Amino acid sequence: MSEQQHQNFETLAIHAGQPADAQTGAVVTPIYQVSTYKQDGVGGLRGGYEYSRSANPTRTALEENLAALEGGRRGLAFASGLAAEDCLLRTVLKPGDHVVIPNDAYGGTFRLFAKVVERWGVRWSVADTSDPAAVRAALRPETRMIWVETPSNPLLGITDIAALADIARGADARLVVDNTFASPYLQQPLALGADVVVHSTTKYMGGHSDVVGGALVAAEAGLGEELAYHQNAMGAVAGPFDAWLVMRGIKTLAVRMDRHSDNAARVAELLSLHPKVTQVFYPGLPEHAGHDIAAKQMKRFGGMVSFRVAGGEEAAVEVCNRARLFTLGESLGGVESLIEHPGRMTHASVAGSALEVPADLVRLSVGIESVDDLLEDLRQALGA
Ligand SMILES: *Cc1c(COP(=O)(O)O)cnc(C)c1O
């Protein structure tokens, strides 16, 4: 590890946690598709492995890589982003605790708080986390966690991570940042004072729409140890092949994120000039409310763009249906471009709540195809 500390992101993405295989020299960490390990006498473990829920060498490689990329002390890989979130919540919260959650977030995160964790006595309230004063006002004596998603899903809201880290510290609460939209290449929340980073590795980390996974990275070893204990005790771990796919994706994360950012900037520009578009949500646009903070805490502005369509819900659904190169589908962060209607698709579960999204909203995950082809498809989908 010490020799890796001075290395840059692109190098760590390819090498951290993945020395050549000691026995064969294989330059890629093998898929250790195995559940149990031979012991050399009772308790004589080779390399600490005894059972693959507790630890598996392929998963270990990914977990060390994740910790290096986010600059944390401990990385943990899970079967999905929500499994990672569930493990975090059940590790650090207890009945009576209160959590501040954002008014714009992944629908499944909201559902986990509102429909699952609440039944176990954890209280939550919603705040506009892009406004530090609103977060301060939402604090209660029992607040133990502030949850942030930045850029947020699907409205691309920006939260000042350093400002919220100060608020959390003053309140004896932990700051959790869902870094799925940015990825550690574009944004490193732990360096800005966050305690834990959450990922759906299904998205940009995997990057090829071929795996579902999640991750936690803890800034401190103590919390990392507690999370690892619960990961094993609760059991929603990433399997070896899934861990391998995420690791393979991460090797190209930096080049993909640069191209996603290039293409999304061009898409946002086209949309902001289009007569059928009433509003564009992209933190790279100077008129975006969070632009200055995004410019301060992100390297680039990422690949997600949302926009509102003149003519309301039906017109927005029509644009989604007319798109050809942009594939109509949920999820995001893969090399291929996707289009969706959050109100009826990814965010259907927040309808009627404080997190409800505009009915005329369309969300794009801008891929790394030729940007000219992407712009052409959007022009035809929006109509003349
Ligand atoms: C997809 C997503 C999640 C949930 O991750 P899964 O891998 O689908 O369980 C959490 N947060 C954000 C921002 C997401 O986009």
C-alpha cells in the first residue's frame, strides 16, 4: 500500500489491490469462484481465507481498489447499491436515531428509509441539502446521520460536501455521500470531510450495464471494521464474478468519465438552445444553481443530464418513445446512452412524497458513442 500512496488516480484504478498473481503471474486478478478454503491444520488459514461470505480474494482485490480510489481506510463490496446502503444504516443507526435525507435522491434510497428502516424505529426528515441552512434547520438532538447525493438523481442538484461535513461534525452526526453519479474520478467526498461514501457500482464503476453491485468506503478504520463485521453478519456480499466485472470496469473509469463529460456537455448545450425544452439540469451549465460549487468539488461535470419538455408529461413520454440511439431504459452509467421518464420509471416509488419529480422531466445517461450521432438522435426525438 505504501508504494501506492503517491500514485495518481488512473494508475490506482488499474493496479491498486491487484498485484500480479503470486503463483502464476496472471496480470489480472483471477475469479476465485469458490466457497471454502483448505486449512493447514485446524485454524491454519492461508492468507486469512476461510469462507467466501467472510472474504474472497477477488472481492478483496476490488475492496482494496475501492478504498484506494476514494482515499478511505476500508472498502467493502456488496451485491447491490441498496445492499450496501442497508448494511450502512443497520451498522450505524439504532431505534430513536434521526436521519436527514435529501429532497432529491435515488428513489430506492428514499424507499429504504420510508418503507423499511422506519419500521425499525429510525426517524427521518427531508431537507434541501443544496441549502446548508435548511440542513441545519432539519437537525434534531437525535440526528446521527446526514445523507447526501451529489449530483442528485434525477435533478442534478449540487450539495456543498465540505459545508455539510462541518454541520455534521458539529451535530455529532455522520455525513454519508452517495457518490454514484460522479464516481471517485470526478469527486472525492472523503477528502472533503465525509465519513462514508456509498456507490451503486452497477452504474459508472461497472460501466458496461452488465453487473449489479454496491460499495461502501469508510474514511476511518474503526467504522470500516464495524461495517465489515456487519457485511459478514448480514451476508449481502458481491460474488466473485460480479466483483471481477466491477474491477474490470474500473480500469477504464477515468477515460470513460472524461468522454461521458465531453458528450454530456454537448448534449446540455443542444438542449438549452432547443425551443421544445423549457429547462435543462446539468451542473456544467453556468446558469445551474450549483455550478460554482460543482466546479469547486468536481473535476468535470459528469454524464447525466435531465430536462423538461414543453407540452407536459405526454410530450416528455413521447420524446422517450421516439429516441432510437438513446435506449429507453432504467439505470445509468454504462457506455451506451439511455433515456427515461423518471416520473413513470425510476422515480415512480416517490410519487406523492416530498421527492416527487416533475411530470415533464426526461433523464439522459449520456454514453460514449459518437456525440454527433447522439445529438442527431435527440434532434429527431424532440421533433422539428
Ligand atoms: C442505482 C442507484 C442506487 C441503488 O443501487 P443498486 O445497485 O440499484 O441497488 C443508489 N444510488 C444511486 C444514486 C443510484 O443511481
